[in-house]
Amino acid sequence: MSVEQFRRRADECRRLAAASRNASDKAFWLALVERWQALENQTVARPVRDKSQSPRRRQPEMLAEG
């Protein structure tokens, strides 16, 4: 999932929390907001991996050489 998808999910949960009449429902949605934000932060903090160097992409080349 992309950072933008995490943000959209968090925004949706915020809207649902604002619309909730029940305090426990509101707390549930706000807890989900925190989880989506944590996932977003982990994604942002993770270094971007060069997919051209992944073992799956190198494997056919190695077989062709051998």
C-alpha cells in the first residue's frame, strides 16, 4: 500500500469517528486512525529498495548464463 492509501484510510476513520454517537465507537475509529498513521510512518521511514536488484529478477539472468 502507498502512503496516500494509508492517509485516505486514516481520513475515512476520522470521518467515521466524527459521525459516531457512541463514545466507544468513536474511540474505536480514532484507534484505527492511529494505526493507519503508524503504518504510514513506517512506510515513509523505510528506505526504498532497488527492485532491479531483487533476487527474483536476477535469477533468470543467472540461469541464462549458467
